[in-house]
Amino acid sequence: MDSHYASLDMNQALEKSRARSARSRWIVIGSLVALVGIICIATAIGVTVAKKSKSSKSTAASGSSSSSNGPSNFSKNPNLHQSFYGMAYTPAGSQYPQCGNSLDDVIGDIQVMSQLTSRVRLYGADCNQTQLVLEAIKQTKVNMTVFIGNYVIPSDDAGYQRQRGELMNAIQTYGTDHIAGCTVGNEFMLNYLTANGGGTDPNGPIGQKGAQILIGYINDTRTALSQAGIDIPVGTSDAGSYFNTQVLQNVDYGMANVHAWFANQSVNAAADWVFNFFNTTDVQPADALSNKPKMYIAETGWPTASKDAGNESDGPSNASVSNLQVFLDTFVCQANQQEVPYFYFEFIDEEWKDAQFGGVEGHWGLFDTNRNLKGVNIPNCQSP
């Protein structure tokens, strides 16, 4: 999640950011498919998905979901603009083992996000979240594609297998019209190196061991898709400076977490720092490979608050709504003009992170946990 300017060591800066993201994403993994009352049988293969077309609400952009026929039709919020290339999203209630997400909530989220972007990135497949998002797109008929994901923990093969089954069920149920790619792993290499005392070198001896495990999961996913007659890009996501070269040689795309906050950059320098780090650390090395995997920024943003005073500053700048506005104003339209593919981190604040980890962890959303847009103006420049 970090980037680099001249005076900052990239690996050190990124190690701090990765440790934060590694820790905060562990909860998203693993789960049984345990959707509650609102989910019903969607197809003969047993995928449970609710077929309701019930009103869903959002204080940011409310309106009823569309009927089964006709174009998408719900109230739009004039303060929202489709300015973001993509949005990082995890449906609320998708943390194992308390799977408590709902189709109504996801429909409301998709309606709001469709006014901000045409692309969404998911982290994992537990708690039926892939099916819920695709069903919400189907019901609302919005223009949205999804990068589905399998959140893999190095020591949890069962979790990988469970999520693979969920992903295959979702694809067989909904097809691939709204699927842009399948991401295997989120900060897998960072987590593996951290757990095994491997330092910060993803291409060192320990990194190579972790890479072979991850490549095995990537190849297994490709095989499962191929055997089902499905052809979609397969990639991986990791901390910006933790991509293993052999892993990149085995994927169609890579997603890099790049956060200026964790590299202790000022908010005024943050956007340029993100661009420079991503280009130098991720894009250029990928372009040098024979397969030339497409590189995306998987996460970038600015926090708006901290649970405790000790973490409310990254050094030069504070976590605040006003500084979020600065980051939006300096990053979003510039990224669009440069055609930098990115997923803004993130859609809404995640309350569970605030309770479990403290600091700024739960305060990266454009919207608060009640789906109220924070006190910012969304830049008005059409995304690519």
C-alpha cells in the first residue's frame, strides 16, 4: 500500500502499509455460505440468491430497484458523478463467521456505486457476496462489471477451496457478462513473508516458496474455469512492492495497493506520490515481462478520522474530511486524464475494523456506515 519519492525507501514504507492491510483483510476471508432469510434458490445447481425486487434505500442515492423488465430506474443523486475508474467494495456483514449481509443492502450499494463508477472490486467470495453483487446488478440493470475474488490465506487451503466453489457457482449462475476478472489472493505474498520471517523481498528464497503456493492456486483456478468452458482474465492483488516476478509471469493482471498515508506523505504530495510509485514499482517491471500483465491500483485513498488521537496523523497530514477532499481533487481527475486504472479505497467506512483494529482502519470510506456521503464534493470528470 505504499509508494515512493526520492527520499523514502520503498520497501520500508510499503511494509508499514502492507502490515496494515494484511491485518485488516484477514477477517474478510473464509466463510460458509450462510445467507439469511432473504436468499432463495436461484438455479437448479443450488445457488441461493434472493430474487426480490424490493425497495432498497440509501441516504446517498435512494430509490426503488428496477422491475425485471426495462432499463435501470431509480432516483439519482445530483451530487454524485461517475468520476471513479473503480471502487473497492466489501458488502457489510461479509466477515466470517458472522455472515450477515443482505441483498437489500447490496442493491442499495450498487445503485449508489453505479453513479460513481462502472467497476467494482471484491476481495473474497465468502458469505455469498459474489452472488449478491451479481444479483443486485441483474435486478437494478446498472452498467457495472465486477472483479470477483478469492481471498487466500497461505495456511488455509480449505478456505481457498470453499471460495473457489462459491465463485464457480456464481459464474455458472450469472455468466460472465458482468465479470471483468477473477483475482486470486490479496496480499498473499506480504502475508507469507510476514508469517515466515521473510523480510520484504518477494523474490528472495522465502518469497519464492510462497510464490509457488500462490501460483498453484492461480493455476488451479485457471483449470477450474477452463474445464467449465469459462474464459476470463485471472490475476492477483498484493502490496505494491511485494509482487513476485514468477507470480506476475503467471497472471493476466496484477492489482497493487498503494497508499500515501502509510508512506507518511503529506496530503498535498499524495497523488503524485501514488502515481510515481505505481509506475516505477509496478507498471514498469510488469511491462518488462514477456506476458506484460495489466497493472491496476487495487487500493488508494485517504482516511477521514482515527479512533484514537495517536493515529490521527501520518506525520505531515491528518486524517480528516478536508484532507480527503484534497486527495480527491488532486488524484481522481488526474488519474482519469492519465488513464491510470485504479480502485478507490473505499466505498463505505467499515465499522468492524474500527472496533477490532482502531486507528484509521475503519475510516476510509467516501460514505459513512449509514451510507451518508461525507462532507466532500465528488470531482466531476468522466472516468475512462
